[in-house]
Amino acid sequence: MKKEKLIVIGSAFAVLLLLFVGVKKIKALQTQVAEQRENLQKSSQRLNFLRELEQSLELRRETGKVLCQIPRAEDPVASKVLVAKFLQSFLSRMGLEAEVKVEDERESRDFPDVISITEVPMRIGIKNYSSYDQVMKVLKEFCNFPFVIEVLTIGGTDVAVPGVLRMQLKYYVVPGGA
Amino acid sequence: MILCIDLTSKKIKIAGVKKERESLEIVESLELNSSEFSKRLAELFERSSCRIDEVRISASAENTFHKIFTLPNLKKKMLDQALEVEVTKAFGKDYQFRCRDLGEVPGPGNKVNRKLMTVGIKADTLERLSKLFESLPAKPSLFTTYPVALQALLRRARLSSEEATAFVELDHPTSRIVIFKGNEIRLAREVNVLEEEKDPDRSALAKDIYRTLLFYTETYPNEVVDRLVFSGNSSISRAIETLRQKTKAKILPLSLETVSRGLKDESHVHPGCLGLALLRPDHFSLGFIPVSVQKRMKIRKTLALSSTITLGILLIILLAVSRLSLNLKNLNAYHGGIKGEIKMKEDRLRELGLEFVSHSVETSQPPWSEILLEMAAVVPPGVVFKSFTLKKVKRVWRGEVTGLAEGSDEISSLLLVERLQNNFNQSPLFNGVGLLERELQGKKVEFKIGYQLDM
């Protein structure tokens, strides 16, 4: 009877131990599987987004216009000067006297990390313009470059640069684009 | 080979029987004195040409009992308890016993009783016999009594009948007589046999047998033994003839041919051993197992059961773990594939940076020309803009215009401002238009209007 009891107790202990270890292991695996499924779902969503984006960009490449880029130098200071000079001469050729202030190049947050694009913030103050047509022409010309205007004011003081027509804009630098 | 050991009388009889389906073959046949039994047994195991698979033993007569009880027809559990009480009353607590249900019999009045045949062996005898085999390779699988084994032999030899049948095994120094009726073992007795010189015509033996038959008739009134079956020494034919004349019973020889084809009616074939070989343990209710062996078996059973349960649980856990691991492995592989594809897409998108910027510029910039033209169109005569601002705040283009409205008087100036506001509201390019400030300066009104671009 004693031996039987010992066997039963021993087996019960072994079963409990097995259950404890087994259930723990199973739960850990279930958690891992659930986490992996979640990761998989996120990755699938990202992949779908990238596929769609790629399709749209490929289509744009085939049909869309090509943006011009301002020549740049390897030295960042030289690049800044180049951009300022380019814009000044560009506006001057349009008959506009302007002051251009260029800031340091920084990483852009407007695009996904996949495409490492940097931006050059700048402010332009046009001291005089003859007509609205001239302003519209300038803005139209800007569309040929990777510029985005953030603030535009005529007669206002929202952009810290002297001039009647003031603009705060960003110039996007695409790696290997220039 | 089945080793059958008959310990009933002073001479121990051993037979090695090969059993194949229904046929029996006697391989070994021995007669030993009890003093040399244990020594010769070990030798037998060593020298036996055939492997001994099983050992069956019938216990000595003085340590056994056979008794029929008639009890009220109760439920099984209660009947078992009542039978235990009756056996204890009759033989004490030293016996292990088994019973065979002989069926219902009419009781007093309309009551129905149940007839039970019990067979018992002393518990310490079973233990002692079991210990004899402790060091030997084969252990006894079956213990029973000589009459029970004999009953199996008679049944096989088609000598079992509803008539009272006496089986006499003639031997020296003791012969044995067992009386059966149907399934019942009614009487078992040993008869001393004198040496042939002292009892040349075997009249003393015949008398002893006759006395036993008379005792049976006294015990079971109105019943006589109808048939006499003899086995063993055939030198008592005269005594048998005397018995036949006295009892008027039919004399039947035990023909071993009827038991199994190939068996010869030879004196060295022991009926008790042959009966043991004929028993079928799986269909046999009168077999005994010593308490210590029962305990061992119970322990083994418990061990097997608990091991099975533990192994079963282990197996289930292992299955679940392997299934989940496999699932995880598949998911990892699939995820790895997707990651690879994402990496490829990202690399490709890096090459499409300029297109991306172009797309972003086009979608984020308002139509500047249209806005400036619309702005010129909404200004009524008499209103002058001092400033015009448009800025992007969290993906929404918000703007403000400040200016001066100059009418013929204050009212018309105010109306001009209202008209300007209305024009803004009616324009499809602007929404959320609101007059933020308005201040009279003589006849003129200075104003500030806020708006959003409807993109």
C-alpha cells in the first residue's frame, strides 16, 4: 500500500511538474506565435503600401515631368552659397530684385525613411514686382524645381526677410539626383 | 511448455506439457518425494529441453477445501459479503477462496436461493509455494486444487455429466477419490493403499472406496454414484468388478485419446497435471494468486497506469509544443520572405526619390495662380488689401488678409467689408471664412479676414 501510494504521489508530482513546465512552454510559444502574426500583419501592410507607392512612382516616371535640380557642391557651405546664388540669379533674370536666405541642410521629415531625402529651408524676400502676373510666373517657375512653399505673404511680416513678397520654402535634395 | 505440479498427495507429480491449440504433448513426467522437491525443481528448470513459459500448481489436499453454500438470492456485493461470512464461519480466516455460481435453486416458500461452490486454499500455503519459485525463471501463474483440475480433465474427456460421477485415481501410498455432479465438486478424499503383499486382491482398497460412496449417499440422501471412472494402476480389476457389483455403477475408463489426440493411456500421465494443463486461466474463476503476488501485480498495474498517464500527458505536451514550434518556424520563414521583399521595394524606392518628391510637391502645393486670380476677383471696388498671407499649418492652408474699405460713409464702408466677406464665402477656393478684426477709422474701415483653402 505504501509503495502504491508512493508511486501515485510520485506520478502525480511528475504529472503536475510536466503540466507546469509544458503549459508554461506552450503559453510562451503561443505568445511568440501571436507576436509574430502581429509583426507579419504589419509587414504585410507595409509591403502593400510600398507596392502601391512603387507602382504610382513608376507610373510617374513613365508619364510625369522631370524636376530640375540646383547644382550642388560636396561642401555644405559651398552648396548653401550655390543655392542662394542660383535663386538670386534666377529671380534676377525674371526682373526681380530679391534677397535669399538659405539655412543648413537637414533631414526631411516629409518623406518616409525609405527615401533618405534632405531639405534646405530658405526664405526669399522680393523687394518689388510689377504685377500679379509676374508673381504668378515666379510661382509657376518654382513648380519646375523640388520646392515647396510653406508661407507666402504679400505685404505681411510672417517671414523674417525684407521684401514685399516674402516666401518661406523648402528645397528637397534627392540623393544622387543632381 | 507448461509445467504442471500436483502437490495433492505425498508423492509430488510433475508434468511438462506442450499445448498447441487443442492438442497436448507430455514432454516431462516426474514423481518426487516432498523432501527432494525444491532441489529437483531447480534442476528441472536447468535441464529442461523446452523453455518453461508457465507454471501451474494444485495445492495439497490438507490445505484446501471445497464446499457448496446455498445463500439467499441477494445482489452481488451483498452475496459476496454473505459468502465471506459463511466461509469464515466454516473454515476461519486463514483461507483465500474463490467461488463459482451454480445458479438459482428453489428455497423455502416462493423464495429463490443461490447455490455457490467455494474452493479455498490456505493463504500461507500459497505464499510458501510462491516463494519456492522466487529464484526460478518462471513464476506460478495459476494455483488451484486437484479436484478443480480434475473437473477440467473430465469435461475434456466428455466424462462430466449431471449424474454423480466418482473419479478414482489409483496410486501408492494414497489413492484419491473425487465425486462430481455436474459443475459441483461434492466430495474429495484420500484413501490409503496398502502394499500389494499385504493386500494382494486389493479388497481393502475396494472397501475404502465403497465406504466413501456410502458416505456420499449419507451426505446427499436419495443420491447414488452412477458412474465410476478409474485411472492409474490397472492391477485392481478384480476389486473394480466387486465395486461394480456392489454399487451397480457404470465403470468407465479414462481414455486419454479423448483428451487429446496422440496421448497414450500410460501410467506416467498424471490426471491432476493434465487437468492443470487443460485449464484456461482467462476463463477460469477458481484460480488463486498469492496475496504478495497480488500486491506486486497491483503495484505493477499502478506503475503501468501512472507511467501511461504521465507518458500520455508528456506526449500531448510534446505534440502541442512541436505543433506550435512548427507554426512559429513557418511564420518566421514567411516573415523573413516578406522582410526580404520589403527590403527590395525600399531599395527600388530609393531609386525613385525624385519621382517621390515630384509627387509630394504636386499634391502638397495649392494652385497658386488660381488663388491669386481668385483673390483679385473677390475684392470689390473701394477695398484695398494691405497684406495677404497663406501658410501651411498641419496639412491645412490657412490665410489672412488685412485691408482698408473706403465707402462714401462709415455704413457703406462696413457694407463693403461685408461684401468682401460674402465674396470670400461664395468662392469655391475658400472656406472657413471669418472676420477677425474690424475697426472704424473715420469713414474707413480697417479689417482682417481669416480663411482656409479648400483643397
